[in-house]
Amino acid sequence: MNRIHFLRACWEDMIVIESNGLFAMVDTGTDLSTDQILAYLDSIGVKRLEFILITHFHRDHYGSLPALLERYPVGKVYMKTFSGLNIADSAGRPADQAYNEAELKKCEEMCETARRVSELVIIDETVDQVSVGDFHFQIYGLTDAIREMYDDPASPYHGKICFGENVNSTAMFADVNGTTVYLGGDAHNSELEYPKYTNQNDQYAKLAGRQIDLFKVPHHCCGNIFNEETLKILKPRYAVVTNFAKSVNGQFSGNRDLLLQANPEVTILCTDLCGYMFTLGPDGELSYEEIDPWPEDREKPAWML
């Protein structure tokens, strides 16, 4: 049985990969979602995680990693290096030296914990794949783009702090028995004056080179994340957005419209009120069901009313 679980989430990613009784995670939400993640993993019988992969070092992706390492045996932890050269924090607010120093310290602590209780694997050009069961993901975005553009004397960004950590986000592609999956992390598609890193999702789509059945929309459907050229290739059948439906249909409707333009039959699912579990069949079948609903005994916040 091959499944991908997208837990209920807004402005954070929490993805469980399940294959033949084995489990792994891609991103771990914020620390405020720890109880939700642990409860859900327990409910589906998780006793061990083969790996946890953190797409990039932002709080809404790494937040529950320490608690997961404490609760479960974890085979490997995949992370990229953190540059400490961010102009913005995980919420898009201006980041100063104190923020970068605090994040560097936090990253070092998490890496040390991972080395102690698991196996830490730094994602770079020598580590471009990760597997669990029938899922064999190709990882895109292997280098520290921010550090490279900062250090390169030929770069227009040389010695300048210009970017947020989303520029360093990995993305992941897999073909599982005829079903294609693209987990976009927070990968961007911005026009940069450094060709290697301009329109990254466009580059990744060309590497995937085919239509995507299941697409985790990058960066919660916000900002410059894809363009018509990207989606001419991907043409997703299902697009999962880890954000509020009202935001996707409101301030981010331009990205929604690009998805619909590429494939008018796309099903867009937002994870604000519940999560979704997709089952990947043996011959390319793909179906989903709702999971992880907002608890009935908890008061709904204003945005749900």
C-alpha cells in the first residue's frame, strides 16, 4: 500500500509518506503542531520513521523535528546547510543579524540531536535521492543557493543579503507505479540576475518532464512559485495547498488561475479544515479521502467561521 498523507495545516507543511508498512516524513510543521502530528502518527500505527526530510530551514517546516526525534526511532534526517544570510524570516518579515544568529544556533542544535539519535545526512550534490518502500524521490535544489550567490565574486548579489531561505528549498519528484508526485516545498520561481537559480520550479518541471498527478503546491500557493511554462509541463491533476481556501480564492487567486489554465479539470484541495490521504494504486490509480479534521471539541478560530 502506497499513500501520502497531507495533515491539516495552514502556512506549514506536514507530509507523511507510507509504503508497504514503512513511514517517513517530509517537513514537520511548526512546534505548535507537535501534538497534532504525534497524535496522527500514533493513530496510523507509526512506530518508526525511515527518514525525516526538511526541505529548508524555516520554522513552519522544521518546527516539530526535535519532538519527533524524541518520540520515534528515525533512520535518517535529511537537511540542507543553513546559510544564516536571510533577509526575511519564515513569515516574510525583515530578518536581522540576531534572527540569523538564533537560527544558525537552532540549526546546529538540531543537527547535533540528529547525529546523536539518528543519522544526519546533509543534502548536497552527492545526495540527490531518498527512498522509502516504493517511493524513490529525486531531490531538486541540492546546493546552498544563497551562500553561492553571496560568495561568488561574479554574482550581482556578491556580499549582499538579498534572499529568504525559500530560495534554498528543495523539491521532490517520484514516479510510483505510474503515478507521478511532485512535492514542491517552498521552491520559488523568481526572475534572478543569476541564471543558475532563476525560475527554479521551471527548471525542476523540465527535469521531471511530464504531467504530475499529485502536486504539493510550493510555498502555500503564495508569491512567484510557477508560471505558464512551468505548468504547461506539470498540468497537475490534484493540487494540494497548505493554506486557507479563502486565501487561495482571494489574494492568491492568480496562482489558482494558472493551475486552472494549465488543467481546467484540476482538483485543488486546501488543508485548512482537514487533511487528505492519497492512495496510489498499483496501475496508476489515485484516490483520496479526508483525514485529520478540526477536532469537534475545540473552538473554531475566527477564520473558520
